[in-house]
Amino acid sequence: MRTTDSRGPRRLSPFTIPSFLVNLAAGHVSIQHGLKGPLGAPVTACAAGVQAIGDAARLIRAGEADIAVCGGAEACIDRVSLAGFAAARALSSGYNDTPERASRPFDSGRDGFVMGEGAGLLVIESLEHALARGAQPLVELVGYGTSADAYHLTAGPEDGSGARRAMALALAQAGITPDQVQHLNAHATSTPVGDLGELAAIKSVFGAQSAIAVTSTKSATGHLLGAAGGLEAIFTLLAIRDQIVPPTLNLENPDPVSEGVDIVHGQARSMPIEYALSNGFGFGGVNASVLFKRWQA
């Protein structure tokens, strides 16, 4: 606006409109690598990375693609983004002098999220395609679920019912029961309301005294918004590959509501992992979960 007001519309860059378009990130990858199959870009806030993975899996299962690059990317740290989330009281402000302690999912002292940025992408493909090209699969993508809260623009319901449905759909697609899942990388952003809803959903799906090992890697990375789902899917599949659950950092005084939920903290935990879930939830009431299984040749 400042340019058009002071110098006129002809002074705008010809790249102004392309720079606004969400699908241009995927478009650049397509152009760079000559990828000519379906191209898309979910615009679903902090669930976008998980939904991109789920959409890619659907295309492969439908026979419309053999292989896909999917996940999320975000470059969000600027004055407008920070001011907007601060105005919504979503950002942590109580740990400004000790910022490394500010992202503290499930902790009683949490007061908002810490914004991060980056990217996390997976290459997923049909098993036949992977074996034909001599690739060594890391994990199997066996389930995906997504749902809407139909509740509020920015907050999920206290009972976590939308998150519960997304996780349940992922398990149902894989044909397994909740007790077969060993690990969950929670969405848990370190906001007072959001973490409570996800805890309720976890208890609803896995039971009030669950054995599933829960972590939130946002305690280490901050919240990458649209890129979070892609990055956390990578953490989840690496947890399966290496049979180790990363810890939730800064969990000093667990929220009393988390009682009965096994939240890994203090140090990483080596343990057998056959199935693991990764969650991503976003403004607008969108929920998505992706389920991975250990690959055994």
C-alpha cells in the first residue's frame, strides 16, 4: 500500500501476486525437480503439514501418483505475524528473560507458544515403487484422519472431540486398536487452552491411564505453524526407526489434568515402538493425525 500510495501502482514488482500465493512453494519444488503429477497446497493453518501428507497418501492410494513430496514450510517470523499472535494473546510473554524456557507444553506454567519457522518434507511412495527403485523404506504410512471442530475460530472444544475423531479415524484406517500404539507426538503448542483439549482427546482415545508415550517436540523447536506437521512427522518416524522417544523439554510442573498420561520428559526414552501418531491442529477448528508403522522387510 505504501508503494502504490507514494509511487503509484506501476511501481509494484511483477512478482507481487506470485509472492502471495500459498501454492508457489510447491510450485517451486515442482519446477526445480520436474515433478509433473498433482500439485496442491492445503491452507489449513497449523494442520496444513499433516493434511499435505494425508492428501499425498490419498493420491497414491487412488493410483493418481506413485511418489510424492509432501509436508510443510513456513517463514512466519515478522512484525505483522508476531504482533497478530501477540494481540490474540497466543504467544508466551512470561519468559522473555529466559526464552529457552518459554515453550513448555503440558506444564502448569505455560503461557503461550514460541514462534518458530522452517520446513519439514517427506518423500512417500507406494511400496511397489519404492522396492522397484531399490529404496529402503523408513516406515509405513498406515493411517490418516482429519476432522472439523465446528466450534470456534481459534479455540478447540474443551473435551477435544475434534482431535479425538481425527486420531480415531487414523487408527480405523490402519485397522488397529488404541492399545497397539506406543507413541504420540502431540500437537501441544504450550497454550493453556489448546493443551487441555488435546489431553482430553488423548484420554478419550487411549484411556485415562494410558501406556502410550506422549511427547511434544515443540518444546524444542517452537511452533512452526504450517510447517509443524511436516517437521513433527519426521520426528515421529525417526522415533520409530531409532526406537526412542524424544523428551518434552521444560516440563517441570505437569498440569494436573495430565495425570494418567505418560508424558516423556527429563530425558529421551528408549522403548519398542511399532506404531506412532503425529497430530496437527489449526485455527478454524481443523484437526489432522497421521499414523506410522515400523517397517520390517
